[in-house]
Amino acid sequence: MSCTSSIVDEKTHEPLLPILTLIVDTACKLRKDGHRVVIVSSGAIGVGLRRMDVDKRPKHLAQLQALAAIGQCRLIGLWDSLFAHMAQPVAQILLTRNDIADRTRYLNAQNTFNQLMDMGVIPIVNENDTLAVSEIKFGDNDTLSAITAAMIHADMLFLMTDVDCLYDKNPRTHPDARPIEIVDDINALEADVSSAGSALGTGGMGTKIVAARLGMLAGVTTIITRSSNPGNILGIVRYLTTPRTPSSSTSSESGDHAVEHVTQKAVSLNLSDASTNYDEHDAPPLHTRFLPSSDPIQDRYFWLLHTPNPHGTVYIDEGCHRALIDKAGLLPVGVVDVEGHFAQSEVVRLVVVERRLSTPGPDGKRWEGFAQEVGRIIVNYAAAEITMIMGHKSSHIEGILGYADSEYVADRSHIGFFRPESRPVTPIRDLSKQVVFVAQVLAAVGLPEDGYARRVEPPGFGRAPRSEAEAQRRVVHAVDDDALVLGAVVGPPPNVRLDDVAAVQEGHLSVGPDPDLPSGVFGEDLERVHTVLDKAEDEAIGVGRVVERRDEVLERVARVVGELGEERLALLLAHCRVQPPGPRHLSLSRPLNAYQVPKPRKRPSDTAMTSTATTLKGQPLDKPVLDAMLRRRMFYTPSFEIYGGVGGLYDYGPPGCSLQANIVDLWRKHFILEEDMLEVDCTVLTPHDVLKTSGHVDKFADWMCKDPKNGEIMRADHFVEAILEARLNGDKEARGEKVEEKDDPKKKKKKAKSEAVKLDDAVVKEYEEVLARIDNYDGPELGELIKKYDLKNPATGLLPSDPVSFNLMFQTSIGPSSNLPGYLRPETAQGQFLNFAKLLEFNQSQMPFASASIGKSYRNEISPRAGLLRVREFLMAEIEHFVDPQGGKKHHRFHEIEDIELVLLDRDTQLAGKTETRKVAIGQAVKEGLVDNETLGYFLARIHLFLAKIGVDLSKMRFRQHMQNEMAHYATDCWDAELLTTSGWVECVGCADRSAYDLSVHAKKTGAPLVVRERLDEPLVIEEWQVDIEKKKFGPQFKKDAKAVETALLATSQEEREKLSKELSENGKLTLNVAGVGDGKVDVSGDSVKIEFRKRVENTREFTPNVIEPSFGIGRILYSLIEHNFWTRGSDGGDEARGVLSFPPTVAPTKVLIVPLSSNAQFRPHIKKISQRLRSLHVSSRVDDSSASIGKRYSRNDELGTPLGVTVDFQTLQDGTVTLRDRDSTTQVRADEEKIIEAIKALVDGTKTWEKITSELPKFETQEVDIAAR
């Protein structure tokens, strides 16, 4: 129900209480009949005028907004008071277009409406005039009503006006005009839609036609009828919802459109000018009914096409348009031009142009000919970024921008096409020129022969026209204090001066046609144009109004102009000019050839997208819908969001925390408890020396170079690699060989455009050798390669700067003196290595053993993107399994898992440029040498089992072996468990053989014995050259250098000692190389050292253990798990309101939903008992006793991934039984409370499946509530 400003007296601005009372009575009767009602109301400014005793509507925006704030308070008080007498609760919803332009906020508003109606509340919607400015206003209540009706999936929308219905002619001037009762083709509708309008309102019949069109597209039955009697609504609704035999058509109804039987329950009504009650009759009150489309636009596409204001324009060519029709995404190569300053993820227009220009024209345009808007898109890149990459292949994006968030400018799921009956017709490039074009049409058809001058009314509204002729002939329409004449958007047309604008506003300029314009010429044509302009005037969107609806004026005028034909319009405009009475002149004439009349084009219907990413049920996965659901249910949210947020930092909400905690808990049980691991929790702050020794200071960095022209930062090795690969691909093309893109999911490489140029064989070999060693080059070497091979940035054609190192660790200072530099740890492993000796002692010196740690790590990502997949702070779970390198790194439990089959992508397959995987038993893989050793293979299988246990889709998982040149500096072999998501294959778990690297380097640096001493069963007799040092003589001889000389002497090998012994016996001294002492050579006398060959008995063996390290990125696993378990109810997956997360009970954030069937107080003891019993079993549960329907409550918790639902109903009060619902199948069983609780415990522990439960407990057959029904 939409109530316009006519509920307020136009002169006194007092609320019309009799009308409000009748509206309330009508709404309550509809509620009593079982309908759900939404009221769209206005009049806040008018009420504010009365409340503050202001006679005239002010001009300034701030004053209008202040009055709106005052009026809204008063108006909602009136509504609430009137409805309170009928015991009917109401709620106020204030909206601006910005509130629903964001998809997440739109869905939130949709959920709020549904929740209120489920609670029996009537929502009262107002445009928030307190905040609204022209750019974010809906423009009129009819449009707001239509968008609201589409949002709530209403079945009926009533638009009330001052006439009974539409007529085939103007009934004021044609007594034989016939009513139009049913409309199914709105484009064919030809009616005089002029109406009186009002001084306070902005709506007329024209806006109702626009609203009706929107309603039809959304599948809503839209009805226009007289507002002077609100009872009309009740009569029409009861007539349409009462089954009846189809009768013969009315005089204006075709036989194909007999009266339909409407059974839906949701009704959105638009009331205005109501004054009396309605006495019901057998026949319905006169009305015009617009039949809904038989193929309504899906909710998400309706929102995209008709709700947000576009922030700019992307122009494409015909070839690209055809590809989009075939359901492709929008690639940058198809983009011709960009207009506007929009940001990533904003909605923009999609326009097809006739011809692409090879170079920009004088006006900067990169196209010529007609331009036709065909749809709207959500862009993956900002306007500036699209400008840089347009016309390029997707493989060049990273080379140009330095990153590549997506290969598409817009994903197919974010592209919506207008239906033929709703698409805009006018070109939309260069709005200032279009405004002048429309001005010429207005001047041609709207001015009396003697010319006329008029004063511009105050902004935002105007007095009622003194005559119909005046309404048709208005030329200048100012809306704001600074509004520009004739619709200039950013500035006036080039030939309009601002002082002339002021003169027109003050009434000093007048306009008139050429006096030689022949009377009666083009009379029929002018009448057709008049009709369009009159519609525009009704909607207060005349030329000059700087609002979002200006494009609709342009559409309509251009449509009529296109029908007139270019020649006839040119002849008509040739007689037009605009002239002032005095010396000042305001010229508005322009040659017609400056404007292009659009050509008729066939457009695709709105279709759902297809995507490579799929849900759990195989539906196309719409990532924005999933992301909106996750944020709505607060799985995670950007950190510091009210301050604008910080890239790569996220906070987990309650369900996200629970999900993460359950994953970590299962990880502990699966690994730490199962493998008897030793868990440690080490500090995040790490001193510089530790990470310097481990290699992270030097190796945990990227070499970056900078473009001197545009400042682009590029990773040097990727830059070199991309250009050399492009050259090699060009060589293959020149030789006629097939070029295959190398699939390297580990890296996002910088790509360069390949040209078919044949290279010498020697050059090809040289390039291939460089690429094979690309990860081994340091910064200076990469710089030399760039210069040697003249590697220039494809975006600018310039050589980049010399590479510099960028370390990925967060650096800090420990303590106030800043003398102890440190870092936030990039991994948890180093703390485990440094505690190795103590852990070995704790484990009673038994080998092998493993330690484990769970904690936060930090990496200063250059460009954190893709949500939780690439962040700067993240939770890791790492295992360090210490093993004796002797004996082939066997594992005593390998036989338990050797038959488990894994999907492997090995190194040799990748070297061949392929991505084919093979499924092989891990035992066979180790036997073949594909996996290096049993311990590494054992943990790969255990990782596979863990991911399967938490609910990962095994068809979207693989293990990829690292290439030799991409492994970490500490690894000898490494495999990644990768999960397929909407972002591609994502590394979630790494399993590396770190050999003895870490323990060895830390032992060498500190001298600490990070080794294992193993007692031998039999003593080991060793014959060797041994060094004996006479300390009393050795120290005084070398003084401060004694330690360095001693270290060098003891570090000699057996072969060296044998030679030194011989030298000592022959010369009485020996010469030793000692770096840093003297000239590097030292003479050691025979009386201070002896070297003899002796036997030594060893009872223990000393060795440095090797390390196998599984490393888990919990955040990546969590997000991938969500994507793998998401799906929507409905065959096509298009019902956004019914999203489901099918987490296994073991990891689900909440295990059980407890719902009473109603708010009956007798249910409370049972609810409390079940809840306490579940808590005692450590099973998380949640009680939802809200007034929403039980289906709605189940649906909310399906989105949270709650696997089980217990319902307490009236049968529970009789026999103590309750129902248990399974989330995925929605089937239910019924049993007494204790059996149900036992079943829940078994399901949560994973000891039983739902199939097992249904075979043990009686099934409960009931009809699942359809929450989507209205």
C-alpha cells in the first residue's frame, strides 16, 4: 500500500486524518482476509511545514531535509496511533536508493520485510528525505512502491490516482474514450496519461506507467484505480481472489485476457487522494490491471537492472556483445571505452557501439556511430583500471596493473540484459549534447507562436499549470538553487553561459520559435512528441532536473524522434531557434548530425549465468550471493570497517569463530591426540637473529621493480618470466606450433603480449635455461637479465628500475631502546625448532616424535585480495615430525594408510605443461618414488583423511607437487593439498620435507647441540685422526685469535688431518688456513698441538634429525569448506532466500536448533530440559522462539549450517515425543526426548549417519513449510 503526499492538505499542510483513517481501515481488513500488506507513504515534508508553521516550501536542501526529519516523526506517530486503535502493530522503514544499491543491504532489507510480515506487522515505507539528495532519490513514490513490491515478491501492487483507470483517449476531451481494463503489452499502450498532479507530489500517471512496467517485469500484478475511495482496493482484491467462471471480455478487453483467478496472499497497495469508504458490489470497481510477465526477471537481475543508479558506463563492440549473449564473461579485449569514475564492484551501464576507432577521435571518444545501452554490470575493476586494460587480452592484466583479480571485467553472473520492452533506446554518451538535442525538440513543439516568458518555480516542486497548454510548453525547469537550464548535468552545454542561466531563472530571458514556422506543419508529429513530453512533465523530470531519472526523458524523446525519422525532424528543427527580447542571447541550436538516432536492435532476454564454480549440488555458484549471506550471518567481517577497513584483515563473528574452533578441535583430535604429538605455544614476536639464521630475512622476500613512468610496482622474477614466455610463445606461433597456456596455480605471473616472431634456436635455448632457473636469481641478477634482453614494461614501453628487495615480514622493535629488532613470525615452525632439545628430553629422548603448534602468523602481503584466501594475519596449525634420516624415513604406521587413494599432480606432468591428475594409492606412489618417503606419504594420506572428515568435497581436492625451482629454501620435496574454489585452485595445506636444514643452521649459529644421541646396542670402534691441543701453550701463542684457530683446526676432515700430521712430523709445525687471522695463514708449532691416528669406542650415535612438516592454513580451509558446502534450495539454485551450508555435524558452528511450534508457555519446560541435556553432553544448541514461521526459523539456521532441528509441539505435551529434522533432506523422525538426544549425540560424534537414524526411529511425515510463499 503506497500513500502519496495527498494524505496532506496542499494548502494547510495538515494531515488529512479522515483519509488516513480510511487507509488504516482498508489495510486492517486486508490483514483480516489473510493478506500481507506493505504501505509506501510520503508527506513528511508537508507535515514538517505545518509543524513549524512554514508557509512556503523552502529552496535550500538542508532546510528541506530538516523539515523531513520533523515531519517523519509526526507522520509515523499518526500512523502508529491510528493502527493502535485496531490493535495492529506497524514498523517504519526509511529508504534511499543508496540503501538498496548495495546487494548485501538490499538482501538485508528484503529479510527485514519478510521478518516483519512473518510477525504480523505492517511495514510503512518512506523515502528517507532527511538524507536523500537528488542522486540517491527514487524520484517518486510509485517507483519506490514498484521496487518494494519486487523486493518482497508481492503478488499485487495497487497504484492509486485521480482517475478510475486508463483510457484509450483523453476522457476530458473525448467523451467516447473507452476504459482499458487489462494490459499485457505495455509497449502497445497508447493512452492519454495526463493528470492533475499536485503541488507537493512528484508523481503523475507517467510515473505509474513506469512503475507498472517494473511490476510486470518482476512478476507482480499491478493495478491502477481511483484513490478517492480506498474501499476500491478491498473490492478488487476480493474479486480477484474469489474463484469464478471466466466471463466475457469487457469492451476494451480482448478475448485472450478474461478475468483471472488470483490466489496469492501478498499485496502491495498505493493509495492517494482517498476520501470515502467503499460499499462492496458484485462487480469490481473500475480499474486497469497490468498482467505480470509470464517469464519474470529473477530477483538478482531485477535488482541489477532496475535498482542501483549506474556509476558510469562501459562501452563494448558487437563481437563482445554476441559473446555475452552466449553467456560469456566480459573480457577486457571487448571493451571499447569507459566513462565515469566508478570503483570496483559498482554497477555501471553496458553500451554497445557501432564502430570501434583505432585511435581516439577529437572529442576523446574511441567509437563512432550509434550507441545502445543493453544492460548493467557489476565491474571487477575500477574505471581507471579498465581504461588501462581495455582492448588487451586477459593474460596481460597482471602485466599492466601489477595484479589480476579476475580475467573478466565483469563475471557472467554480474551481467544483466534489459528485456526488449524495458531497455533504454537513447544513446547515453555525452549527456550535455543530448540535453541540447532534447531542448531543440522542446523548442520545436512546445512554444506558442508569439513566444512567451515565465518564471521558474522554486526547486523541487512547482505550482499547478494554469492550463494544459502551459504544462506542455514548459521549457525551463529548475529543481535546485544551482540547477542548470535545460538539463546540463555537470556543466551547461558549450553555448550556454551561466549568467544566461540566472537571467532565465529570473525571468529576464524569453524564448520563441521562428515566426516563419508554418502553422499546422507536422501537426500529427508534434502531437506524438507532446504526449511524451507531457509524460515527462507529469513526472517532474523535465529538461533541467539533475536527478537519476533524466535518462528516462531522453529515452522517451529519442524513441518518438526515432519514429518520426531523421529527415522530418531535421526539417522541423530547421525552423527553431531560442532568442531573448533584448541584446543578450541564449542560443540552443545545434546541427542534427551531432546526434545519432538509435537503430532497432534485437536484444537477449534476461538469462541466468553459467559458471565453472558450482555448489555442493552442482548449481552455478554465485559468489556475491554467498558472500552476502556470510556477512549477513556474520561468519566474518572486515576489521575496523567503520573506519574504512584495512586490506587483508578480517574479524570472525560468532558462527565463524565456532566453525574455526570446531575445525581446530577436530585437527587436534585427528593429529595431536592420534599421533601422540607434543603441543607447544610459542611467542609471535621473534628476534631478528632467529629469522636471519633460518633464512627468512634473506629469502622470505620478493624482488620488486618499478616502472619509471606510471609508478607500477612489479615482481621482478614474474616480470622477466612473463616476457620471456611471451617471446617463446611468439616463436612457437611463428613456427606454426600450438601454444598452450601453462597452468601454474601456485603463482599469479605477470603476462605479456606475444607476437609471432621467430627466434634463433640458440636464443630459444637460452631463454628456456633462464626460465628453468628463474627462482634462483637474486635481485642484481634479475636486473642484469632485464637489461641484457631489453625487457620493457608492455604498458609503457620502458625498462623498469633495478630490482629492490621487499621482505614480507612485519618488522618491529622489541623493547623501548629499539636496539633489538624483531618481526611478527611468518610461521609457527621456528619456535618448535628452537625448543627441539627440550622436547626431545620431555619425550625421554625417544625418536621419532612430533611437535605441533596452533597460532597466528603474519605476512605483509603486497596486495591482499580474495577475502580470507590472502590475508595479512592468519591462523596456522603446523606439525614438525622429527625422524631419523637413516633407513629411508620409514613410518611405523604406514601400512594403515597405504591403500588410500590420492589425486596427485606430479612434477613431471607440470613440466610437460599439463595439468592431468592421476589417482593412485599412496603406497604405490611411495613405491614408485613419486612421493619421496613413507613419512611424507603417511602425512599426505592423513591430510586427505582430515579434509574429508571436516566436509571438503573430494572431487575438488588434489595434491600438487612443487617444482624444483619453486620450493621453499628449506625444502627438499613438497606437496600442496589444493582445494578448488571460485578463485581457482587454492593451496590450503603444505607438506614439506625440510630435511635437517633448520636444526643444522640454528645449531651452527648458536653452538647449541640440536642433535639426537642414540645409545648403540653394540659399541662402535672407530679408528681416526684425532687432534689434541695443549691449551697452556696454544693460548699464549695466538692470544685473541686462539678460538678462531682452534675452530679451524677442529673443523678439518680426516684427509686433511692426515696431511697435517705428516707436515707436523717433518717440519715441527703445520700451516693452517684461518680466515680473518693475519693474512689468512697461520703456523702452529708442534709443542702446542698433536695429531695422531687412534682408536675410539662410541657407545652412542649422534645425528641431526630430518623434519617432515605438514602446515595448515586454517582460514583458507575454512573458506574453502564454506564454498564446498554451500547450495541453494530449488532446482536452478536461484532462490537466494534459501541458502544452505551443509557442514558435517562434527564441525557445524551450532549442532542443534530447538524450536517451539508456537509461543505457548507450556512448551518452555520441554525446551529448557532438552537444552540443558544437550549442554551436559557438550553439544551446542540454540533456541529460536521468535514469532517467525517455523519454516523461516529453519531457513535462517540452514544458512548458519545447523544440521539438526528439534521441534517441540502440542503432541509433545501429550506423549513427550519431539521431532528431529535433518537439514539437507528436510526429513524428520519422531521419538521420545531421550531417544532423540541419543540420536543427536551419535550424529554429532559421527558414529551414526542420518540414514541409520531414519532406519531406527519412526519417520514423521509433514509438509515442509515453504518460506518463499507470500
